[in-house]
Amino acid sequence: MRFAAASLAALLLLSGAAAAQTTTSHALSLGDAPKYGPGFTQLDYVNVNAPKGGELRLATPGGFDSLNPFIAQGDTAPGIGLVYETLMTQTPDDDLSEYGLIAESVEVPEDLGWVAFTLRPQAKWADGQPITAEDVVWSFAQLKEHGAPHYQLYYANVAKAEMQGPRKVKFSFSGPKNRELPQIIGQLPVLQKSLWEKRGVDKVTLEPWAGSGAYRIGSFEANRHITYVRRDDWWGRDLPVNKGRYNFGSIRYDVYRDQTVMREAFKSGQYDFRSENSGREWAIFYNFPAIQQGLVKKEMIRHERPGGISGFIYNTRRPQFQDVRVRQALTLAWDFEWVNKNLAYDAYYRPSSYFDNSEFAAAGTPSPAELKLLEPLRDRLRPAVFGPAWQPPKSDGSGADRRNLREAARLLKEAGWEVKDGRLVNAKGEPFQMELMLQDASYERMSGPWVQSLQRLGITLTMRAVDSAQYVRRLQDFNYDVVYSGWAQSNSPGNEQRYFFSSAAADNPASRNLAGIRDPAVDALIEAIVAAPSRADLIPAVRALDRVLTWGWYISPTFGLNADRIAWWDKFGMPEKTPKNGVDFMAWWVDPAKAAKIDAARR
């Protein structure tokens, strides 16, 4: 998750004005201390003298019909996060810490029973009015009552929020000690009460609004484009976490319905920067004249951020996917090795963990600390959980390897399915049919071999690419058989696992429990993660959850990559150093001389 976590040891090290059992500091950290101490003046990779101005043009797939990012309804405009701010913030080079943004300091007691924030006196809304504790308390109440489902889950153990003066607000917690709650509250979006109480936080709207962030909403046309304009009067421009960042004078997003069209638009100079998600296209597309002439640059940059997992997710709310043997059989039928070699130019590896590219990925057999959590749940768990960590099926990559399909056929028969007249049917004679819902039609290509393999098993798989609005709506309603999606993870897993995998989230509209997991063992391990008092306790708890999820075969993982593939028209300056978590594009800037050269070449 993007929320950092804090241990008591870290809090004690951060003491700036500590009273008896309470620590006051500029930051909270999961590690021994945050990277940046109380007196830091800037992030160490940015160019604080970067020029401001110039236009950044970006592209986004899908569409948008709402400027309200705080509710589940509507398809939110890209980039809307540039308009508002939170109490605290993470930096791209320190994902284990949070630093004050609207809040200048944070207080946390030893028992973690509450958190209090003191707001910066200079923090102001776009209309010049100060950001107050009343705004914070009101924002919390509105998001908890009317906001998207994840707010209710994240704030479930926040008992109350109360003003302790015009610039101080205290949040009190209920339930067992939860080391993440102070940081989760730190990520609270703060809304201007006087503005939002008139429009209603619960309403889909295309009415422009101003927040406290670096940019304001400029021109836009729903489902076509939107432009954000940098605020010259932005109150936070000189904060250490912001210096050298948010340099672009304006940022425009254009909407494209098709990835192929979007790539061609980049090639012709219709927008400036692209992050490529296709290994095949990275290998064959980026050799057009502008690259050969040096006008466009491309680079693959390794990063250290956790990768999560993505692939074909089975909706266990549907009866045909409730038997784990069926899910395993379907996963056996997708031949990663052949697809990667023949369709993706060997660009990927296949993830074996929900917490890929992190120390939270299960490996080998369970450690004593993992077994301490798993043993009380043994009666509810598959025996395989207690053996070696799960690995995805493998083939010889020839396309003629039938071992996995034979095993899939055996599992399906064991689960009560038989082939009759070339179709796989259950005891009632009902055929096994399923639909794969896609948001991007380009994924049909790598899904095609799966269709053919499943046909050999007697299963009919149809693929359906839907537009952005329909995709979001069907996800929220859990109205799909199989969906190509996934779960992003952070370097501090915690409360968001409830939103991803808990029984409570399975029937919560718009939650990210896409698989419909209802497993008391998963619920128990999530609570162990949430209650972990230190990182040393957190790691085995997450690994134990990883074992249970992977051996549940809820997803057929597809592609893993621990690098960013980016291409850009050479109009930018950029920091010499890249943060460990990947490119911080908001620390780039428009170089006037380079931009003039590019503009001349485009004409």
C-alpha cells in the first residue's frame, strides 16, 4: 500500500518535542529513521533550480465523466490528484516514511491509541483561505460516510476525529493496536468544507473545483481531454518535499480509445511522454524516424518497488470457479513460456507471488514465524501451504507440451466435469463457458492461445473488450467471469489487504476483492498483518498470507517486470539520479532550448 507504517522505535528516534509517552515529529517511518531528518531542505535527487513553465502533454486510455475522485461512481479524470493534497506525503525515494505536507508535525502516543496533526499556518486553499482543523474533521466524516469503499475499510477503526484548536486535529482509534492507522490518516485527502458542502462529496460532477494542490483545473471536455495549470500562488511550492518538483506550467491529458492509435499519436508527436506496457511493442515499435534522428529517447530503467501481481482473475462468486481444482486447471492451460517467447519477445518473467519483487514474497518452506501463524489455521488450509512456496506451471515453450493440459483434464474430471460431445459439462449437463473481460483489446493477442488450449479441454472462452466506463461499472458490480487485472502492492502491506482479499470486501461494491475471496484463514492472516507491531513481525505475516493466496489459485499470473520502459520527446531536463522506486516524472522540467528544437521538428 502507499501508506507508510511506523514502529515505536522509529517514533522515539524522531522525537522533536516529546512529552512523557508521546512523540512529536516531522515524519513517521517503518525503518530506524526516515531518510530525511527534521531539518532537511530538499529531496536529494531533485534540481531545486529547475525552470518552471512549458507544456507537458500526456495520453490516457479510456475516458472520464467525473471530476470527483473520492467516490466509486463515475470515471474520474486522469491527473485529478494534482489538485488536492493530504496531511502527509511519501517521497519517491523513501517509501517507508511519510513527511508532513499540510501538517507540519504529527504526535503519536506509545500505545498508538490516537494521532494528532498540527497544520501549517501557511497552508491555504486556492481562494487564499487557510486550511483549518474544521476542514480536516469534515473531510474525514464525509469520506467515511460517502466516499469510495476503501475509505470505510481503511477508517473502520477510527473512532472519532475532533478539533483541538483551529490548526490541530486529533483522531482516536478503537480495536487492537494498529501501527498503520496514524499513517493511513496521514494520507487523508483534505477538502475545503465551504466548497464541497455546497456541491456534495457524494455527487458525480463535472463542475471544476480548486483545492490546495500545485495545479488547478483548466480547460476540459469529458472523455476527450483535460488540462491542469500550475498555480503561481501555490502555498506549498517551497516545502522541502516539493522543491524541484511540479515544474510544468501546464499538464494536458488526451483520451484515446485504442492503444494502437495512442502509440501512433506518440510517434507523430501528439504527446510527449509514454510508459510502455507491452514487451512486443517495446521490441518492434520504437524504431521510427524520430528515434533514429535523436528527437525521441527511450530507456528501460530498473526499479526496486514491489510489483504485486497481475493476470487472469477468477470470480469465485460464479459457481464454476468455486472449486480450487477448476482454477488450477484453468491456470495450467495458459502457456506462459510459449506466449512470452513468441508474442512478447522474452521480455518477462512469470510472478510467483502476490508480493513480487519484495522481501514479502514467500520462498522455500514456511519459517517458524510463519508456522506460528499458519498452524492454528491448519484445518482450514490446503496441505500444500505447509510445503514449498507456490510456483506457477511451466512448459517447455514449444507449444507442443501437453503435460499441463493432461493434468488440467484430470483435475476437471476430479472436480465433477466431463467431456461429452466435445464439450466439458457438469453433472447437470451444463457446459463450461466463461467470458474474459478486457479493458484493452491489445490483450486479446496474448489471451488467444488460452482460448485454443481451453477448447482442447472442452471449455468455451470468449473475450470481450469493453469501454472504460463499462469496465469500471462491471468491476464495481463484480459482473464478470474472468477479468484481466491485478493487485498492486507497496513496501508496507497492511490495512489495504482487507480491501483486496477479506470476506468483508467480497460483497462490498467497488472493493478490490476481484476474486470474491471469502476465507476465514485469509481474514485471520490479514488481521495479523494489520496488528504486526514491527517489520520483523510483518514480514512473516505477509509471507504466510502469500502462501494461502497463491495456493488458492485465484489468479493465473501473466507477466512480471521490475523495470520502467519509457520513451519521450527530447524536450525535457531531468535529475541525474533516479529514485529507487522508479522515475519521478514530476521532478522533470521543460528545457526551453530543447523544446524549441522539438517544436521546429514537429512543424
